[in-house]
Amino acid sequence: MTPSQDINPQQLTRTALDILTHDLESHGNVLSTMHRAALAELLDTFTGYVTGEQEGRQAFGLPTGMGKTSAVVAFIAALETLGHRVPLAVAASKVEALCTLKRDLVAHGVPAEAIGLKHSIHDATEASTGNQSRRIQLVTHARVRGGTDFALFGQHEGQPRALMVYDETLLRSDSFAFAEVEMRKALACLRIELESNTDPLSVALLAYLDGAASTIAGALLALRFDGDPHANGVRVELPFLEEHQLDSYRATVRAHRSGLGPWAEQLDTLLSVSQESLQVLTAEQGGGVVAVCEAVPRALRNVVILDASTPVRELVRLDPTVRRVESFDAADLKSFEAVEVHQLLASGGRTAIEGSLAQKTIEARAVSLEVLDIVKANEGNARAFLVFSFLPRRKQVDALDQLKRDLAQAGIDLTAKTADGRPRFNFLTWGNQDGLNGYEHCDVVIMAGVLHRSHIDIAAAVKAQVGHLAEPTPSDRLRTVIESEVAHVVYQGASRGSCRRIDNGKAQAMKLFLIHRSKGLRDLLDHVMPKAQWHYPEPKHLQKAAGDGKSVTLLAQLLAHLDALSPGADKVSSAKLKKAMRLGTSEAEMKAYSRCLDLLDPASHGWAREGRSLVRWNQYGFLSRTPET
């Protein structure tokens, strides 16, 4: 079905805006003039697609809580009200969000039989309609990225749908990254799991993966000792597998999922891309192999992306196929002047947080003590709390579980309810910071650590978003993207709380507490949380990250020298670094250098202190030693 030519564009946009305004105001929202104007532009863009005047992929980075999803409902309702039967699709990350969307559409007069919703969740609140193509098709991100359901969400009755609205970030390609050290651990675990299996299939699987690991290790060795420190990597090809062999190998790995734990997914994914183009590269936290694969079908041309992180997330801005719509300044749409951000300048990566929470006594669990102090200081005034931390890894401490136990031991009633019966204490792991509502009653948000992505993972993601393996990924570029990912995570996590709501252009009051060592975070978040009130209280229990000024300048110089080292140099003495940086021997110079080393964050920078030297580091610890350079 081609876009309708008998639609009156002004009438459609005006009708949709009237419905949207009514919906938002009936829920207590007060729309500022700029808020209303931004929503009108979004609706007018939707109209342009259904009339054929717009095409391609566009991203709207409107702030969280603006009513973007409500705008989708209002627009489809306006089409129905005006008698325009235009086929559209809507994609969201979670099935329940789509179930809610379907109910909202039906409540606005859209016939239930016109709405398709395909999913495989047996206890979802709305049943799946399977492969029946409906005029309004609701689909998860995973199905869009899989591509196999394109005939369902990309077409209707043999014709392209006029528009897909994609809620949250659209990353056009999948990226796969396998750190060399992870591969060694996964293979070791697989050998143990299969040690009693002498069947030909198990033997062949181990032989194939051993050969793949040797190929990758050999390419890395050549890069480290013969390559340019800023080399972009080398292409490798793993041995060919017939389709039936590949299927058998993957089935064997999946059959041992319980024994392999998280390594099962790593090995299964490695096998899944083993016949694709791969690239071996080095990064600050060690080398590995990466692959990219187109995930969103190119045939899906007309897409409007609703992603509040667009202004701050560097990965999103790398996609050359998406045009960003940035007609409004963030400060004109949503002011965060009633939001306080309290940043504890201490290490907040997974290793530091889990290390603290793994201590045997509450007195030694500094992270728990900091969170407990925050809760006690705000318990009398706060309506509800929302706490974020890390999803547990195999054989590692469960961060949220330990925090809950320490809070309960200190006398905090975690079962308490608000006056309207909502949980007063709420807990989420990182990974649930996007597209999840229901926590807007929480006016205190606590982030016990912040999710950091590894360098090799980000290198793969950059290449995937640009669209080819040849895209350069030097260390300074990776650091920039990693910091923007931290800002994205913090912004989305904070937006689960009460600051999500807007009242006449202002975010509702909220306090955000987070553990993160870099003050540079504020510079990034100012783009999406303008006028927020920032504070840097002294950590009472955690070790404070070293200060700013001279030490920060020296850190930049230090990282530049480390970047210039050969990829094969995994260890360098402080004496040689100080000489290369032309540091003096005065007490002030030595103190500044010492503070500079305190600022060195293994999770972010890929180097750690070991005695009087610096050693390359990744999430599993130090890399293999080489002679000092």
C-alpha cells in the first residue's frame, strides 16, 4: 500500500496534536509552549511519511517524559478518526510495553483486529497474533533486528508500510567482540565440560575451536610486536564449516549451557560468526577478535527513531544512514533545575563495586556504607528510592542482593510502601535502564556503580555503527565513546525516577546519587540534563579519586605516552614514563604525578599500577607480562 494522497496534512497533524494534548493534560501534565511545539514537529514528521513527503531514517532526541510514545498513540488514533487506513509499524524493546501500547490504541478507538502483536512470551498480558499481518503491527526490537519477520513489520499486503516508529536507540548493525582472555577461559571451561566425552562430535568441536583460538592468537601476536600502535587490526578467516557442521557444533555448546554458564553464549556466538569476516585488533584492555553484521534490514527505509539519548550518545551519532532532527535546544524543552546530582568521586566500575561488596564484614563494605548513609539521610523526606547496580556474574558477588541484606541488617524496612501502596524501595540491575516505566514515584535514585563497556566491545560497536570493519578505532576515540556510553546509562537510569515527569517545561524534583570517578561526566550530561544542580560530596567510606588541576593534565600526557607504546608492550616502568614526560624532581612534581596515577582507572584506561610500573589491564586482571620498555 502506497502512502495516501488524499490526506489533508494540516488536518491530520492538528487532530493528532489535539488528541495528544488532551491525553497529556488529563494526566496532570502542563505543557509549555516549546514542549507543545516540539511534539507538533514530531507529529508533522509522522504525517509527512504517510503522505509520501518524507522518507529515510530520522532520529528525534526529545527528552525523556515528553510524551513521545503518547504521540504515537495519538497519531494512529487520528488516522483512525479521519478514516485513513495507512499501514504502520511500531517497535519497542519489551513485549509488555507493546501490550500496553495495544490497549491504549484500542482505548482510543483503534479496532483490536487491526492491531498485530507478535511475540513468544506465554504469560504476556496480550496474546500474540502470530504471523497474521495487521494494519498496525507491533513488534519487538529483537524481531526487527533478526530480520526474518520483515514481511510482517516491513510490509502489509505486499506493499511497504508507510512508516516504522522505533522507540529507543536503533543500532543498525550487531557487533561481536571476543577478548582473547575470555576466549582462553571459555575454551578451558569447555574442555573440562567435555573431558569425559569421546564422541567424534565433541572431539571435532574442541579441535575446531582450538584452531580458531590459535589463528586469532597468532594474528594478535603479529600485531603486538610488528604492528603500528594505532593499527586498525587485521582480517582473519576461520576454517570453513558446512552448515550442518556449524549447526551441530552450536547445538553441542547449547546442550552444555548449565555447565558452561556465561561461556556458553560466548562460544555459541563465536561459532555463529565464524564464517563471517572477522578482524583481530588490539585495544588498551587487551586484544581480541570482532565481527559486525547488519541487523536492521536495509529495506526498512522509512523509520522515525525516538531516542532521548541521541544528543549525548556518540554511538548513535555515528550512523550515516540516520538524519538527526535537532530543532530545539534541550534547555528550552526540559529544565532540570529542580534535580540535584550528588556525585561521589570514587571508582564506580564493576570490579571496584563488586570488590567492595565481596568483603566479609559490613564495616569493610564501603559501597554498602555509602548507600546506607544516603538512605538514612533522605529517609525522612524521600517518597521512594530506586537503586541501580550490576547484574551478577558467575562466581561473583550479587551486588544488589548484598546491598539489600546490608540495608535490612541496618534496620531499613525494604518492604515499606508509599501512601498509595507502591514499593518504597526499588532495585534494578543495569540493562533495565532503558524503556522501563513504573518507577516515576521514586524521588531518590542511587547508582551503586555505573556500567562501563570494555574497549574491544566499544571498538566493535563503532565499526558496526559506521558499517564496516575498516573504521579506525584509536584509543582516544574509544575513550570518548566509552564516556558517552556512561553518560547515556546514567541519563536513562535517572530518567526512571521522578525527574522523568515534566511540569510546564521543568523536570520534577529528584535527587540522584552516583559513584563515578570523573567530573567530566557533568559536561556530557549538561546536554540532556540542563540546569541540574551538581554537588561533589566527600565520600565517607570509599577512597576518593585523586583531584583535578595539574594531576588531570598529567594524566592526559601519561595516556598519550601509553597510547604511543607498541601494542606488544604490556608493562612500562614509572621511571621511564616520568623521563618521557620530562617531569622534574621537585616534591610538587612528584606529588602531582602520584595523584595522576591515582586517577588512572583500569576499567576506563586499560592500565593499572603494579609496584613501580604500569601494566596493561582488562576486566579479568593483568595481561601476560612482557619485559619493561
